[in-house]
Amino acid sequence: MRASAVINRVRELREQAGISQSALAAAIRLSRQSLGAIEAGRVTPGVDVGLRLAQALGRRVEEVFGAESPRVISAEPGSGAFSSGARVSLAEVRGRWVAHPLVGDDVQKAADGVVLGAKRAVRVEPLRSEGELRDNVLIMGCAPALGVLAERLNTRRGAGRFAWLSRGSTEALEQLARERVHVAGVHLLDARSGEANVSAVRRVLAGRELTLVALARWQVGWVTAPGNPKQIRSALDLARRGVRLVAREPGAGARRWLDAELRRVGLSPALARSALMAGGHLDVARAVAFGAADTGVATLDAARAFGLELVPLGEERFDLVVPKAGFGDARVARLLDELSSGAARRELAALGYDTRCTGERSAELHAA
């Protein structure tokens, strides 16, 4: 654990108060450049400037400048493996702190904390203020559109700071059932009934009051290199010598499509089990783009992201699963409002999503 250090919270407190740098500089009779140097820690202000800053921010001097005690948050472990030094997303869900490791495509995101140790609980040294962490909203699912929505929301002022965690649909539902995320994203087609998502949600979250809100519809298919050099047209082509397959983990929506196609043409499910494993649609496309595999089941947006082609298998709806309590949360309400904005719909459409159903309530599930 790191030692205590002198902190400078000028910028953090100014932004919390909604005061521009120029306005604060004028209020304390300082140039904007000088205030910027103080906020960046390049200059230590004198006592008089420190007092004026504290007064303008409505804080005690000790809150603005002082000794920072090392903080540790004890969090419930979410989805993934934990080790000392791991970077995590951290949020409060139903009154409990929950930590999820940043893995796969999540690794490029800024962390909320660093793991100090993990036994029954995960001990995390936070990298943000507690107020910021309590504002976090965790959205788990495999649709890259969730990252786009989070970015759109986080670049504008408003309730909530949104973190997309890229995981498969079944994992997202299980984490929602354990109250370790705020919203889950799913695309799980029931092979028998042809019903989208509702059966899977009922099975994992039996007895909960939930609403399914449509994110969009998307195409699912065989992702191939440009020109489809291996001439992949159906699952039968996977049996040809030299065709290398990349597959999602069991429980993922794309894996269900793959398993169903193997059954349809009479091929062994062992083909999927022996394939290169990928953690998301983007990982499937990345493996094909980099030459590690020839094909795999993924979505149109993932194929486009890497300049690949898609041989369609079908279309499905991706839903957000929101607990009843979420509709009383201003942060979740803001997320759902964003779905109805024209700009968000246009961006999702440009990624390859069909947005005609976006924002509609797909189903209401009531407690038994």
C-alpha cells in the first residue's frame, strides 16, 4: 500500500461544483494560466491563494489541500479472475461495492482502482474519488454499441458515469442476477420457440421484476476475410481441411448460433470445443483479420470494424435487461433516454445495426 501523500483536489472540486477554470480564476483574482498550473500540481499556492480557493469552492482548506490517507475499498468480486495489481471497474450496486477486472477489450479503458489483494473480498485501492465511483453505472454485454453509448453519455454532463464491460450474454445475465451490474445486454434466441431473449432471462432471473428494452437488431453470420478466400457458405465448410475456426465461449449468443448450425448439418460439436476461443464479437473478427482463423460466428458491426465480410446466418434482437428499481435511477433513465435520440440512432445505424426497434420495450417480466 502506498504511503500518505499531499493531495491537491482543486480541479476535482471545481468540476464537481460545475465551475469553469476561467470563472474560478476570476473569482480568486488569479490568471487562468496560474490556476491551471496549480491544478496540474506544477505550482504550490501560497497561504492567501489557498484560502481564496477554499472559500470560492465552499470547502475547508484541508479538503482542498491536505494529507491523503491511503484508501481501501472492500468489494465483492464480479466477473473474471483477480490478482494483485489487476486494474478494475468499481461501482456501488444495491448498496454493495462490486469490482470487475478489466480484461480483453476492456483493458484499454481507464481503471477505477487497482487490486491490492483478493480472498473472500477484493481489496481495491481506488483511483477516483468515492463520489465519482458511486456515480458509476456498470453495463455488461457483448454488443460494441454499448461502448458507443457509454462514450456518448460520458462526454456530456449529466447523471452517471457509464462503464461497458464486454462479456457474453449468459455471463451478463448471471452477473445481473447476483446484483453485480446495473444493466445486462443479451441476445439469446430460443431454438425451440424462436423467442428472443425472454426465455433466457426468465430462466436466469426467475421471480424478478424486469423490463427488456430493445437496443437494436443486428445481423449474425460467418465472418470471413475480404473476398471470402476459403469460400465459407455454411457450417459444412468447417469440415474441410485447412479451415480454421474461432468460436465464442459456451453460453454466448454467437456460440448458440454456431452450435445450432453444427447440429443442423450433422457435424460434431467437438469442432466448436476444439476451436480457437474468443471473448467477444470483436475478438472473433480480430482473429480472422489477423490470420489466426478463417471464420467464426459474429455480428456485422464486428466484421465492419476490421474490414471483413459477413455471410449472413440470420438476424436477432439485442435487448437491455433493466431491473424494476433501475427505472427510478436517474442514471439508468439517462441511458434509456439516449436510445431515443436521433444522433445515437444514426451512429448505431452507421455501425450496421437496424434501429427501427431501438428504445422500445420488448417485454415486461413480473415477479411470480
